[in-house]
Amino acid sequence: MIPHVSQIVPPYRPIFEITPDYSLLPIEEGFNWDEAFAAIDEGEWYLVVFRSKHRADADEAHLTFLDEQASSAASRTPGFMYYFIGTPLADGHCLSFCLWQSREAALVGASDPAHREAMIEGLPAFEYYRLERYYIHKRAGEVAFTALIPTEPQGHPHAVPAQRVNGA
């Protein structure tokens, strides 16, 4: 399955994974951030990362459909910039993210009914999921990430066990 990658508007350049195991790496190491922000002198953006592990019996086609629904909802929100839908590894680990102009725009996007419905409907398909939030800064030619919610080292995820919804 090929990941869905939304289109980012110039002067930003396309954001893409630089290694097949990007979902296991810290977010700043798995993608071409320096290249993507190369044409920007400085700025600040808000990034929401969704890490998960799909259950072995997860309906991958349905999860992709739900991710597309969430992506579509996000793209209608002012301040939306980019949505990356990841492809799960063979062991089920997956990473998707959404880039926003601001935290406020991300909060509006997250409250969209279509986004919330897709999120709730997908929960039973995950062994765990974790949301990570970052500010991305570019100053003096350097792209830097500031985590807003502390994250555990890879291999020791402080993850939220997925709960079955509506008795599923």
C-alpha cells in the first residue's frame, strides 16, 4: 500500500520519508524536514504526530479509508498545511502526521465532526496509539523541533492502550 501524501503549497517543498523505518524513529529523523523548509527563512509551525501499532487482524483498507476521511476534514480547515498518511510496517507500527500553521488551527481541525468520527471508529484496530505534538521552528537556517508533550525513548512507548468502542 502506498501512503497518501497531500500536496504542500510552495514555497514549502514536499515532505517525504527518508527511511523505510520512519515510524520507529523520532519524528525529526524520519523525514526530509531541512529540504522541505529550505526556501523558508524562518517561521514556526505546529505538528501533530499519530503513532500506532495496528492489531494483526486490523482491516487495513478500512483504516486507510478512515485516515483519508480525517485528511479530507483537516484539509478544509484554515491553517492546514500538510497531511501524511503512513503505511504500517510488517509488525503493524505506523506513523501519520498533520502539519498546521498554528496550534489554534490544529485544535479547530481536531474538533471537526468527520475527524472525530474517523478517530473513534478506528480505535478498535490499534494495539496502542500515541499523539505527539511539536512546534517546528526555523531560525538562522536551522530546523528544530520542540516537543509539547514529553515522549518516551523509542522502544519504550508510553502509549495509550486502544479501547474498544461501542462494545466492539
